[in-house]
Amino acid sequence: MKFYEIHVSLVSPEVESDILRRVRTLLRELDRHHSAFQCDRGMLRWTLHKKIDQNPSNSSILVGILVKELERAERGDYRHYIIPLLHTLMYTLIKAPCISEDLCSRVYDFCKKMLTLPKPFCTIGLDYAARLKMERTAPGMLYQRMVISEQSLKSDPYPYQEKVFIFADPELLSEAICNALVTDTEAAQVSQSPRACMSCVIIHAMQAGLAEDCDTNGLKRSLQDMPMSDVEHWFQQVVMAVECRGSEVHADRGQHVARLEEIYHAVLSSAPAGNAPSGELQGIPLPNPNISFHLWTEDDQLWKELVLFLRPLSQSCETELLSQELDNFEIQDIITDCECCKQTRFSVLSTDSGIERDLSTAAEEAVVPCSIEAEQSRLQRKGGIRKRPSPLDSVAFLQAGCSSPGVKPVMKLQRRPGIAAEPVAALQKRHTARIVLLGDDRILGRLAQAYHSLRKRETRRVFLTPRLNLQFYHIPVVTGQPNLLAAANCPAAGHEELCEVAGYLGKADPWYESNINTLCHMIPKLASMPSSPSKHLVTDLFLTDVIAYYVRMGIQPVCFQVYAVKIFFNDPAQEPAEDVFLTELCTRMPDSSPHRELAMSKKKTTLDGPGLDLTVRYKKVVVSDRVKEVSMSLRSTGLMMKAIPADEMEDLVCLNVNITEIIKSNNLSGRSFSAVANRLRTHSIQIRSTEQRPFTLCLDKDSRRTYRNVISIEVSPCLEPSYCLQKTRTLKFSLHEAEDVGLMKLMPKSLLLPINTFAGVIQ
């Protein structure tokens, strides 16, 4: 590493001054009160990293400057600078060809200091400290793992796969935006063949380990002339060497360098001798992640894409058959007398006796295996006593799917005395699906619906939960004018109102505001640009890079409460509807009869005027967290429930209800009415029209989710389906309903939708 230390010391002062100026400008943007930088918002981080990519030898300079700025921010108590600086530093370090041990040590020491700070600083510091420890042990390990997982390269030492799914609603975004995004994502994958990605891993590992002794140009020529089988062979050898080095507690660096030199000379021996190593750093590009773009046209499209990610069509039956297989999982045990489980029924008992002769011939003939493997995997009937599977086995899988922040990990399962505990083999989550939602709050409402449906499906029959790590991301995009029908049903459907979630995330995380919220109006502008070489240059380098940066560095989730609503209709024959919403519930009351006709009726005892008479029952939120039941009657022209607080410091698990109440007053000139805003804060609420006159309901500002002829609604936090299942099983062995015991204490009770940002919520 001595070469790079000398290079840093001999660098031009102008270069270092320019990089320092760019970093300081980036920090001033975070203060939010410098209007001079509004035109460049969202571009400063991108231009900084692109400048380093053009001259990789300046990576060490940028890392050194960022370390100094981190130490200065800690001393000056500028905590809002720390996380953006640390993300910028780590992204530079991962892409850099080689960083000195001294710089890595300084960054590692700073991350350890962050452990004394509150969340999310300590959480991010711990995660990056663990990564840096591996990088110091095996240089190039972070780059290698990122490429292997994002490109789904086959590797036994690191068998992890990732994929980025971009979902956009074609009814919410213009055709030009959708076409531009499809073109950009397809263009980003053209030059990323497995051979090119393997070559990048090999060259980067050699530069990181051998430093100035690596002839990068000769290595590139040798890999280009090799057949694919040889490239794959040396790729596996490099991965094995780096992974083994990183997994050892007391690894010998000399042995690691010797192994890399052995591989290096073997690769070069297949090509004609070239020039001696020049010692100059060469940039090895970090390939874009595997990104696929999807127009969200079907309700269960998200689930189908996730199933295909785990089980491609070449390895399984058709998706439709698999969907029918899971949907036909019949329920054989009816759950009653459990209010928390009204929405879901679970299969617990089997009607099969387990005896060979009791199996009907028709049932055997009706079984058509999907493949030879499916036939071999059928249960074999043998003599003996039938053993009923323990409920804890399936709950262990459900527990794995409820790994939301704040949930205590399960250390061990409780068991009855005298029975040997059989270890539950937990499946490794080797697949990571990064779901990017492109649009406004309406597509997030669809996501809440799909996520709730997925969790219920997984509760009935586990498939994705133990195998897949699911991450959600949100990029706000607003185009044109709001839908006129949406504006009629949801009067607050303006541009700012349509991006409440993104606005909240931007207030909670300044780095999200700077890098992601700026895309809200930038993406439509890029899509509207005329076709030209400059347009493709900007979109390919900027939009794809920002999305890649977000999914790679956005590791802190902000959890939003999903609310369940039960809707009763005016027609008694119509079954009540059940739905969920994430951001908003809005009602619109019908206009009443003309006032003159009502005034002529002297026998009326109800309150005249616009709106409807409502009965409202809710649980009031008090400072002591005690439950206070409140009931009242009023006349209203409409109400709106907001689940997203206006201030990032407010509680996310709370509904802000705004009711427009009509107040009657009598005076000498006659009867008059005035509208008064009535504000409530609650966790659950029931509203009913006492006049039996229906009203209209709209969920998540989406006109497609409008319910008419509604007479009553019940809103409460949506329960996690796996919690309902465990509670049902607990009640089977209890004569009366008890408080949460056993596994129920360790499982999340409410269904939370996590959306990743760079820092989470900074208090």
C-alpha cells in the first residue's frame, strides 16, 4: 500500500481543493436553507462519484476528505451530516480499486464510535463496522459480494442472489414515462454479461490485493482471449480465495497475497507477455444491479413475480398451476369466537386418518404429479403411529417472516417436559427481492393491499417467507393533473397531497430528500426530452445510477402502520367488504334535501341542514397510553382519516381524524348553519349513519378504490396474520381469552409496511 500513500501525498493541491469544495457543497445542501443550490439538488452526489469514476486514483483523496469531515461533524455536533457522509464514503470505498490500510482503519474506528450514539446512528455504525472488518481482512470482498449477488453469479462460497423489481401503475404514470423507464432499464443490462461481470470481479480482487504489482491491462487482455469456461474457473478460484480469507478469524495476509499471485500468474500465462505493471490505478466499473421493469396490471402480479424469482419456469410448473395449488389449500378447521381472526381462517386439522386402506381410489387417481420430482416427494405411508406435526414448526417459519424492526428474536421454543426438542432447520434466505414502487401514494396503497394479501397467503401455506428477504423502496413521481374523478371523491388529491409518504420520509431523512424526492419532477422532465444522444447519455448515467445507489445504500426501514377497514352497506343483503389502507380514508356525504322543504315539516326531530347524522365511537389517544372510550353524535358533511403525520416527530401508529361538523344556531333572522373542524387522534374508530342514508368512501386517494352506498365503517390497525394464527392456536388450549403469552409476546401484533431509506427516522 505504500504506492498509494505516496500518490496521495503527491497529489495536486488543486485536485484535493476541488474535491473538498464539492463535499462542502454537498453538506450545505443538507441544511435546506441555501436556495442557491435548488437547481442542482439530487445531482451533487452523482457528479461527485462520477468524477471519481473518471479518475479512480482520486478515491483515496475523497475517502480521506470524508473521514476528516466525519470527525469534524462529530466534534461540532452536526449529526445530520454523519449519515450522508458515511454513505458517500462507503460507496466510494466499495468501488475504489484499492484503499490504504490506514484509511480503512480510521473509518472503522469512527464506525465503532457511532455505537455510543442513539438510533439510527448506532445501527448504521454497527452494520458498516462489520462490513469494514471483512474488507480489511480480505480487500475487495464488498465489491465481490455485491456483484455476485446482484448478477446472480453461481458461487458456492457466497450463494446469494438479488434482483430489483420496479413497479409502476400505468394508470397513474404517462406512457412516455413508462416507455423511457423500460428503455433505460433494458439499456443498462445490455453490456452486463456474466463473462464481463466475472472479469470485473477477478480484476478488482487482483488490484485490491496486489496493488501496484498488478498489470491491469495484461489481465484484461488475458481474460478477453480466454474461453468462457476458463474465465468461470478463475472466477471461482478468486471467490474461494477471498471468501476463505474473510471467514478466517486470524488470517495470514501473506498467504492470501501469495494465493492471489498464484492465480494472477496463471491467468497471465495464457496470454503473450506484455509490459511490466505500470502501477497506475484503473477504474473497474461496478455493474448495475439486475433490474426489471413491470407495469402493475394484475392484483397478484407482485406475488407471481416473487415466485418466479425463486422458482423459474425451467425449474417448476407453470405459474398459473402453482397459483391454483396454493389458492386451493382448503380450510378444514373453522375458527370461531375470536374477534382478532375474523379476516382469516386457518387450516389446523386433517381429515385424513393416515391409514393406507382408508385412502379412496378416486382420490389417488385424481392426483396428477407435476413432475417426476413431485411424484418422488409424495408422502410415503408406513406402519406405525401417526404423528401430528407440532404447530411450532410452522410458527417458526412464520416468525422468520415477521422480522420487522423492534421485534425480539426467538431464542428457543418452549416445549413440554419429557419430549426431546427437535431442532428446526431454518432455511437460509439466499434471495433478496428489492421492490421499487414508482409513483405517488396511490401505488403505495396498492402495495399495502398486495403485502397484506401476501402475508395471508403465507400464513395459510408458507413458501416465500423462509426463503426470501423482501425489501421495499419508494421513488415519488407525479405527472400532469390529478385524476378528476379522484379529486371529486377525495378533495385533497393535489400534487403535494399525493406524495405524503415521500414528504414524510424526506423530513425524517435529509439524504432521502436530497437524492430521491428530487426525482419526483426530474423523471417526467427526462421522459419528455426529445430523442437525442445527449438524452440517452443523461438518463443512462443518472437515473439508473440513482436507483442503484438507493437500493444498495438504503438499508434503514421506516415502518408504516397498515389499517384495516370493514365496510357495511345500505343493502342488508350485501356482504360487508374488508379492505386495507396506508395513507388516507376519505368520506363524502350526499347533499341533503333543499332547506325550504325541510323547514315546512314541523314534525321532524332530527337536525336539519347539510350532511348526515353520524354516531362516532373511538378510542382516544391520551398521554398515559390508557384506553379511553369516547362516543358522540354529530352532523357532518364529510371526514378524512390521515395515517401519515404532518410532523416526523409524531407517532406513526396513530390516526388523525378530521370531521367537518355542522353546528346549528337559531337567531331572529332564522336558522343558520356553520361548519366546524373537529379533530380526533385515535387508534381505532367506528362511524355509522343514524339516518340510514349512505355515503361514499375512498381509500388511499385512489378513485378505483371507491365504495358507494356505505352505511357504516370500522377502522382499526391491521393485525399480522401470523399473530392471528398463533393466538388462535393458543385459545384452543385455554378456556378464556388471555393476554399474549409464549410466542405471541415475541411476534409483531400489527402489520407494518417497511419502506427503506438511507437513515430511517433521525430524532
